[in-house]
Amino acid sequence: MLYRYFFKFLILVLFSINTSYSAHILYKNGNKLNIYGNFDSHYSISDFFSPSLSTYKNNIASLGLYAEGRINNQLSSYMNIEYNAYLFFPKNIIDKKNTNALRMGYIGLKHDFWGSIDYGRNYGVMHDAKSLTNRIPYIIKNTIFEYDDYYMMNINNGLLTYRNSNIFGLCKNLNMTLQYQEKNYDRNIEQNNGSGWGASFKYKNKLGFTAVGSFFSSNKNFLRSNKHFLQSNKQLKKMSIKSYGLGLGYNIHNIYLGAFYGLSYHLTPYKNIKNNSSHQYIDSIKNIEMIAEYNFNSKFYPSISYLDSSGDNFNLIDYISGGNAIKLAKQIDISTRYDFNHNISTYVNYKINLLKKNDFIKNNNINTDDIFGAGILYRF
């Protein structure tokens, strides 16, 4: 039966290669307009997707527009819009659920000395540290540090971001980012963030070493319609959301090594079957990630990565005895990528899931199966 899955994947590969795209870059009087995008056709095999269907197709197309206008010799304005289209749903479901979405959209000003400031839907500061282990985007990492629309973890709305390179000329290898996030409404309870602020600092030298430290602190935000819920959960009112991250990278010759350590507080909800509650929060989450990649001169990129995510210091009496910690994710990914040219690449990934099943894992629908995936990516 397995040969049929590979045959279907081969059809997707041939379809993607024969699809033509083009990039347009316009320059006029110091102003520029760039159009970029990609098409990712992915095919996965796992017992987790459905009891009777063990395959999963994922076709995503992205299109972005970046514009920059020169105001004077030192000041310029810029904007970026990126749109995602999920092509693996039938058309009637796409129309009903509005699965296509604006991924990013922000506008700002940039000064050659004072730095840049922009506002809109953008990356949160925690992404700066996390990006050093995100070199392989098709690896599935189901942890809070990967989620969009969760405070300043990844991409979110209402972000005012200030970036400065070289700290006003004081340190050539050090970059600084300061960020403020306004309140977000009309979401799930765990995603309704209050106002908060964050920062990141990035150091990079000529020897190939990079270090990034990130931090943010926010308040929780509950709608007035949740007044009755808050009265019975008064501890939620006092919750403060915090997260720390440290990313390290080393890139020399054909070798890349990356590591990330992350710590978050009161960010991850979990479902408690015993008291029928889905609005309890894990006190703290610890993430450890490592990756090693080698670049052959033949455009062949094998890699291996490791992820360990655990929750600590919360009431797990209903699930385990004699402890207050539980594994949320633990996996090894063996991957390889081959670049046909600058635009087209193909990849294969095998995820070895090291999680063990228990009541908590089952009640929160956390995957414990291995996943084999392959795909082709066209980008411009």
C-alpha cells in the first residue's frame, strides 16, 4: 500500500515543477517594489491524522508585497503585506470557513541612524531567539513557542516594533529590538492578550557565532462577557504572562549548529476532564531545541534536530502521581533537502515521536505517532 502514497506524492512534485511563477522588482527614483512568494506542496503519512486515513495533504501558497519609498537622504517609509492561501481544503469549505488569511501586514519609517519603527501584524520578539532553530520550516513542532496569535511568541496583531542596528553606533555587532503590544479582543480566552512589552538583543560576529536573548511580559485580557467565568476563577485575574528565550547559532564553512532554550509562564491552556474545565493554565513551559545541518557542495542538506518541551508546577493529580511535571513534546527529526536551483527545492522529513501516552496526552489530543513527510517548495 505504501507505493501508492509515493505515487501520489510524485504527481504533486511534477505538478509543482510545471507551475510557473515570476518575481517583479521595480526601482524608480530611490523607491522600490518587491513581490515575493512560495508554493509548498507537502504530503505526510501518519496514523494520527485519522483512524481510517493515514495520509495528509497540505498545499499552501503565499504571496507578499514589500514597498519602500525614499523621503530624503536618511529617512524612508516601508510597508509589507503577506497573504496565505490554504489549497488543501475543498472550495466549499474554503468559502465557508475563510481559511485564507492575511499572514503579515505592517507599515513603518526607517532612519539610517536612529533605526526603524513600524506597526501592524508582525513577528513578536520571541521569534528573534527562536529563529536560530527554525531553519527547517517543514518540521512539525507543536509547542507554544511556534503558535501565531499568542502574545509576542510568533506572528500577532497590534505590535509596535522599534529596531536599531549597532546600538546607535556604540557596538558594531549588537542589534536591539523593543516592542509594545496593545490589547487584542474577539478571540479565544487564551489568545485575548492585554497590553505588554518585550525586547530582544542580537549579537553576531565574523567568526560565525550568533546569540539572541528575548523577553516579553504581558497582562491577560478577558472580555466582559466572561465576568461569571472570572468570578469562579479569580486566580486568572492576577495572571501575568512572561516568556524568556535564548538562541545560539554557529555557522562556519558548511556546518550549522543551533540551540534554543525557552521558558514561558501561564501561556498554555490545558483540558481537565475531571472538572470539565478547558481554561486552566500550565504554570510554566520549558523548551529545549537543538539542530545540526551540513551543507554539501552538491546542494544537498541533511540535518538532525531534537525538541523537548515539558510543563512544570501545575496540578496533575488527575493524570499522574508523585510529580508535578509532564512531557508535552519530545521528538527527533531526521531531514534532508535538495536544492534544484535558487527557486525549487524538495525535502523529506521523518519525525520520531518519543512521547509516551497517558491520560493528559489523550485528553488534550497530543500526537504520539511518528510522521513521515515529503514535499516540494517553489519560492521567488
